[in-house]
Amino acid sequence: MLHIIFKRSRRAGVIALLLAAIALFLGTVLATTARAQTAPAAPAYHFVYLRSIDTLGTEVITPGPSSIVGLLTMRGAPVIRWEQHHANTTPGRLTLSIFAPGAPTTGLPTQNVVVNMVGDSAKLTISANGTTSEQALLSANGAVALIGNSVLHTALMADHARGAKMATLPVFLTSGGRTMTATVSQQGDTTVFSLAGMDVRMLWDPNGGPREMIIPAQNLRVVRTTAAASVSSAPVKIDYGAPANAPYTAEDVIIPTTRGYTLAGTLTRPKGATKMPAVVTISGSGPQDRDSRISIVPNYAPFRDIADTLGRRGIAVLRVDDRGVGASGGASSRANATSADFADDVASAVAYLRTRADIDGTRIALAGHSEGGFIAPMVAAKDPAVRAIALLAGPAYNGRRILEFQNENGIKAATQLTDTQRDSLRRIVPKGLDSLAAANAWMGFFMRTEPSAALRRVKQPTLVLQGDTDQQVTPEQADSIVTILKGSGNTRVTMRHFPATNHLFLIDPSGAPAGYTALKDTHVRREVLGTLADWMVRVMK
């Protein structure tokens, strides 16, 4: 069997099969390069992946005279570079290279595979660990190789079938070496691409190509960006240490859990302080490192910004790699983990801090962003000894309501759609959400759990921070959180809204996720950091 097997969370694993929605646009690029062999090189095309309330990653394609190159960068996953050769619009040799996260794609990959489809066979040349082997696997006549991990490569194959007027297309899956049959059909103005029982409904701009793809059943959106995604593949070893001359130190720590794995993090501590207060940061959804970085926004490291700010105000900060990410263990359990499970990891971080002689165990607070703002109240409600919590763009609504809003927002924003197309999409949303909740443990919990259940039990001082141009967790949810807290008897609630501030707490008059890649200032707004620091200093006294 083919050795290209990637370990991914269930959330990330559906992306490759379900987002083959870029086919028409890519087909246009492919046909153009085939007709104009001597034309100047076309620009690269950048796409952003969005799911639930967070950003997943990017894929970039660069067309050439005889091949198209793709580069897929997803958070917490290996980088995939592929090159699909073609003659006119017929797919030919496929080269697939896999690189470790952060490794240079100009260097040697950890694995390289060349696939040639010949007759009813797939002939493979596989290079890994300094050795090369040849394999021939039975496939089907007319089959094309398909990189299941890559949305845009899937789109190329879908467009090949459309151009050839093929209702069915045999595909050889490079991940697993199986041959399956995909179908491509047209239902009115909607193109439906189906593989392994999963459908994608594609609606096109009248001028050609998609502006945004709406996939209600999996809550996946693909947005073509107006600026380069700026995903660097240069070798980078992230330095989690303190900057030069900082008034605090940084220590790499290992956090034990009772669940058979350890978590890794960085603890920043003000110099010269003893029995100091501490804050535990909690990341949003998806696999994230201790800085909560996202690949499409260069130098965005919000938890590093928070640690630096609080470290200069006399407060220690523990920021932790998510379960199964970076140096943290627990990868095998991540695929089926819910927000409640991640709350257990946060509780372990709090318990670890209480064992340290240099930390005041009675002055430990939590700061959660996005899903982290959903998790922090769960931890605080169970542990009344937690001193305080700060919720940064935390949701007040259950996930189903959030997803319904995001789907409706996407439908309204797609100005090229007819009213009939919009109504068609609205009708399939409820069933799609039902299917999603049943198929995915994390999403099911997210969709059915009311944040108010934990919020009503929070009696600690609570800070609610919200960007007013946030299009992922809408601004009025901050007001709802405050209403819930105060209605349950919590009188120590502070709220602050920030104008022209997006979900990432960056300056952004629009707030649209499609514009994240073009943002110039990628550090958390100073007003946000200052408000957080002032409040933490006050409640930690």
C-alpha cells in the first residue's frame, strides 16, 4: 500500500474530500495555460479555509505552461507540495512532497512520491529516509491520481471530469492507494461533486470561478483572498523565550495529566517576584501552539503578546501547546476530544501551577480566546478557587446558532446568487447541521452545548472583551454574556468593546476573515492588552 498516510484530527480530516469546490476557477486557469504555452507566468492564487469560528489554513496554486503547483499549509499538519503535470487538460504525472511543519519546501521532503497512471495501474516511485522503491498497484482504466488531502488538486480532477463530460470519474487515492468512483452532476445552477458518499454544492460567479463556497453539512468555507496569504515555509524554530532585557524570564515546563500524557508549555515569570499571581491562556478551536499562531497572519502570536504585557506588570503567564500539538502529548485522543476534554487540560495546567513554590495558588486566573472563552467558564465553574476569568471573543450562543448565522451571513454576502439559489441553500442547512453534529464529537458538543450553562455558575470576577467588527463571534454576544452573568448574581463583571477590531483582536475596519491575510499590524491591539493588564492587576491584589 502507498505510504502517504497523515494523522489528522477528525475535524481536519474531512477537508480534503469536501472542498472540491474550486473546480471551475482552476479549470479556467488550466485551460488558459494549455492554450497559451508562451504566455507570461500567471500569478499565484490564494485561498483561505474557514471552519466554525476559526481559520484553518491556506492553499496556494501557481499555474505554469505544463503543470500546476500547489502548496497546502494547515495548522498542526505537515506541509504538502504537489505538482500536477498535464497535456492540454488531461492530467499526467503527479509529484507529491511532504514536509514537516515549518520545514523549507525548497529542501528535501520527508517523503516524495511520483505517481504515473498507466492503463489500469498506478505506478509509484516512493522516496523516504534515503531509500527509493517502486510499486505498481491495480487501479482502473481512465483513473486519475487524487490527493485527498488537497482541496485544489481535487478541484482539478473535478474540472477534468466536467470538461470531458464525464458523469463518473475513477480516482486513485494517494492516501491509502484505493480506487474509488467520484460523480459530477449539475442540478440547476448548482454543481454537485460527490466522493465516498459526501457531496459539495458549488455555486459560481457569473464571471467564472467561485467567490465563496458554502458547505453547510460540514461548516466549511473556502474564500479566495485578495492578497497573498504570506505563508512562509522557511525553516523556523519558534523561540518561546523572553526577549532581551525583558523584566521577566521564560521557562519551558512539562505539565502532568491524569490521562496518560503530558502537556508542554512556557511559563513567563517576573524577575525578583515571589509567590506571584499567574494567568493560564486558553486557545480557540483547532490545533494551536502555545502562542496561538495561525499560518495566514504572519507574526500573529496573541498569547505571546499577552505574556509579554502581563510579565511587565508583575503577573506570570502559562501558555500551553494544545493536546497533540507541538511538544504536548495526547495526539491519539485529540480526534474524539470535545471542549469539555480540553477543559480538563486547562484544569491540569492550573493544578500544575498550584504545585509551584513561586506561584500563589490562590491567585490563578484564566484568559480564553474564542473557543477558549467557551472553555474558561467550564473550568471556573468547577473550580471556585480560580481567581478570575477573561473572555476574549467568547461565544454566548450554542454552536448551532453560530453556524446558522455564519451560513446565513455567507448566503447574504454572495451577491451573485439568485433568490432561488439562496432559498435552496437555506433549505439544506438544517439537515446538514444535523449530519455534522452526529458525525463529529467536537462539533456535536459545540452545537448542542449552551455556554450559559457554565456562565451561570461563574461567580468569580469576569472580564469580557469584544471586537466590534468580529464576523466570527458577533459583537452582541459579549453583551449577552454580561446579561447572563449578572442575571445569575455575579456582580463583578466588566465589559469592553473595541471599534474596528476583528475576531483576532487586530485593527480591522472590515473584520471579514477573507481580509486577514492583508492586515498590516498583526499584534494584538495595545488598547486590548492594556485593558486586560489593568484588570488583571486589579483583581489579583
